[in-house]
Amino acid sequence: TLDLEEDETPTAVIVEYSKDTVASEIGLDIDSFTELFSDFTRESNALVSSMTQAVEKEDFTLCSSEAIKLKGMSDNMHITGYENEIETLRHSQDSAELSTALKTVDAILAQLSKQWI
């Protein structure tokens, strides 16, 4: 995960993410959903790490393909709040812009993860 200084913390906030609602929408019981969410968290953190390394190496093709995976996973889990950042990660070749998008995505994912502890 990215290390964020206090003054760099993105202000993006998930408006609402209800475990019960999403589990019902995708047709899973709470225990199955919790397991699925745990897998999502682990895999999305790995994708963010991979994208961070790709940006550092200026491998924009890898960053884009990992962003597409994250978008699909997020859509499946009904997670919103970072669609613009995903589009940036898919299409930009500006390292600074990509780093900012990654910090926002990472912060939102961290907020979601804390809701399940």
C-alpha cells in the first residue's frame, strides 16, 4: 500500500457501502459475502501494488491492464467512488497524475477494509 502523509491524504469518501445490501443484491448470504469481500480486499491491494510498481517503471500498459481488472472486480462488488481514478489509471501516461489516482484508490480501499474489521 502507499504511504500517505497527513497532508496528502485524499479527501474522497465512500458515501455508503452496505454489506447487507450488496450481499442481497448479488445473491449471497453474509458469511459468503464476507469471504468474497476478504478476497476482493487482498486482490485489490495486490493490484494497487502492481500498478504502483508499473507507474514507477513507466509501464503504462501494465498499469492500464491492472486498472481494468480492478474496475471489473469493483463493479462485481458494487463498489463506487473511484471511477474517475480508474479511468485515469487506464488511460493516462502522466506519472504524477497516476500516482495521485493510486493514492485515492488506495485510501478508499483502506476505508472499505476498516469497515469489516
